[in-house]
Amino acid sequence: MARNSIDGGKIIYSLDTGKLIDLKFPSFWFENSPQGKFVLNIAFSQSKYYIDNLSENVKRGMKHKVRIGVWPVQAPLGYLNDKVTKTIIMDPVRHKIIKKCFEMFTTGKHSFTSISDYLFNHEVKSRSNKKIKVDTIKRMLCNRFYLGILNYKGELHKGIHKPIISKTLFDLAQKQISRFERPRYNGHDFPFIGLARCGECGGAITAESHSRKYKNGNSPTFIYYRCTKKFGVCHQKYISQNNLAKQLRKSVRNITVPSEWKETWLKLLEQDKQAELTNVSKNSSLVNSELQSTEIKLSKLLDTYLDGVVNEEDYKKKKNELFDTKLNLQEKIEQIKTNGNNWLEPLEHFIMSAFQAQKIAQEKNELQNLSNFARSACSNFFLTDQHLQFSYNLGYSTLHSVCGSPHPATYLPEKSFCVSPDGFEPSTFSLRGNCSTTELWAQEAYFIMKRPLCLLLFTPHCPDAR
């Protein structure tokens, strides 16, 4: 009869004004008299008390479930509500699809709409059997639940359900969301768009295609890059795509590692991996001490909140910051236990990429691969007088200094191997035993290159970063 106190007041007021004569029901009734309205008020008060009390009990129960790591409401996509254990379990089929969505989105080649289409094609639909809306896709990609974290009323809690994705993948997705919420689709596929800026006015470099018809019926297409000239007068001329690709290939060739070094570098990399395994326990103890320090800070923060020193808003904000720090440290410990420190994997990727530079710089290779490699190896591209200026990134700059103007022994095997292993060799404190000149140069280059790359990766545990 009355959903809340406002409805109850309106009923009493209707009785006072004569709009309602009496209230009669099969089991009870209320007369329009002082005694009847008094009893009606008592009935409304009892129902209000029952509803409020029930609401508090439900909220208390939901908070308790969140504190023990159980999500109290419907599970998101990729998970199921277990009706027997009253917990959240992983969907055996859909959790792989959800993880694939995160991986696709982090590449930067998919929008919210394309993710929705992908889910629809894999029979993941809304309750109305339609495509999932774009805003729902965005909320899914921002949901920390897939990390194993419960975000309940702005406060983070550790969940007992199994996470679908890693913290690294989630962070990459958030970076894509921040810059990719409204993706721009170009009508053309120009490989070097967004690579450089104009060296005269600082404007962006755009591309355009032109076709020319010949008498023999051929109609080739030529692609040119030029300044957009949006910042005023600019005297820079256009440059053809072939000329620009030629300059990029030259820049890639300057950081090519001799193929004779590959075996030595991979051997040294394997030695670093073995040495790193011995340091896992030591590095884990260092991170564990940081984790314990964070736990102490969380405990002190809770004490100050209970004592009334900080308000609820500041408590939630600081707790979420410490919770993120704790989560990062826990993930770091897992990485150290499984893969050692995280500097070896990027180092291996860098080495393998450097050995692929010569192949990428070949004329027959696709321009998109050339563009992608140039973006990872170089930065600060400026186009001035049809000449491309750039700077090598840290790691590749060292590689350029070592291999850009190489000693003949680094590239010419007929000269490198003319000195026998038992002959005269340059002495070095970092090498043990006799080796060929090629191997000597390869080892020295590996040690020279590894130190700045370790600094690039911000890894204090890297032995050459100290």
C-alpha cells in the first residue's frame, strides 16, 4: 500500500482531505477517524522499520562477502555464479574469449565496436540476444574483476576468484582506452603516417596518392609525403615514399648485428639466464620486504581511520593506492619466481630484433614492417629538405655506435678468422681462455650494449645496471 514514508504520508493526507473515506481490506480495515489514522501511522512505522532493518542486514551481508573475497552480485562476462558454493567460478569457454578481447584491444587495431562484433560472432550476446553495447565493452575492459580485484563502492578488495588476465595486460588496455576511445579510420593505408614531423614548422607529415595514366594503358600510383602546413607558411617540398623508405632502410642497416655474432650473443644470454636463477631467492626477499612494508602501511592507515584521524574519502583513496602497490609487488614476486627478473626477456627480444634488422631493411620486405621497426628503434623523426633526421633509442644508439662504423673484423669473416685461436689475441679482463677475433668483438659488443639497455628497462637487479 505504501512503498515508503512519502507514500504513507500521502495516504494520511488523503484521509484528512476527504479524498479517501475509509481503508478496508479482507483481513483488516482503517476508519477515517483519529484512532484509525493513529493505528495506520503505527502500521506504516512498523513497515518502515522492517524495510530499513532488512536493508541494513543485506548491506552488512554484502560487505562481509566482499571482505572475504566473494563477489555478492551477478558475475561479469567470463565468470559464472556457482549456486552450490555461492561463489564465483570461471566460465570454461567464455573466459578464453574475454582474454582474447583484452589481447586484441591492446594491439591498438581494434575499437570497442570491433570487440563487440567479435563477441557477437562467438555467441557472446546481451540478455536481449543482441550485440553488447559499446559502453558495456568499455566497462568490461576497465573492470578490475578480471585481475582478481573487487571494486565495491570505490574500495578495492582482494577476490578469491581466479583472474583471467595479468596486471600488465590490464595496464596496456587502460593505456589504449585513454587514447583510443574514439579511433580514427583512415581511408588509405600509408605505412609512414604519423612517423615524422616537419623540421621547419613542426607540423604533421601527411600522405597523398596520385595516379598517372600512360599511353600503353598502365596507371601506376605514386605516394608522396608532405607537411600539412597548418602552422603557417612552410617551404618544405614533398618526398616520395620510395625515397623515404630508402632513408629508413639505411637507418636500420646501421644497427644491423653481424650474423657471426649471433651464436656468441645467444650463448652469453644463456649464461645471464643461468646466473639470474641463482639470484631469484635474493631478489624475492627484497620484494617481500617491500610487500611487508606496504602491509604495515595498510594496517596503520586502517588504525588512523578507525581512530577518526582521516575521513572515509581520504581513507579509500590512500587504501586504493597502497592496494595497487601491493598488487604490483605480488605480481613482481610471481614473475621473479617463474621467469627471474624482467630484464632478460626484453633483452632477448632486443637481441632477436637486432638480428632481424638486416632482413627488415631488404627492398623486398613490406614497408609496414620497416615502419614498425623504425618506430621501435628510433624516435624524434623530423623531415627537412627531403632528408629524414632522427635519433636512435637507448640500446639501439649503443648498438649503432658499436656496429654503425664497424671495425673490419666485425663484418668480414675472412679477416676475422685469419687469426687462429692459438695466435696473438687482444687481452681483455672480461674474457676467459682463447677465442677468435670475431668472438672477441662479439663478447665486447654484448657487454657494451647490455649496460644501457638494462638502464632503459629500469631494472636495479640487472648486474650491468649498477
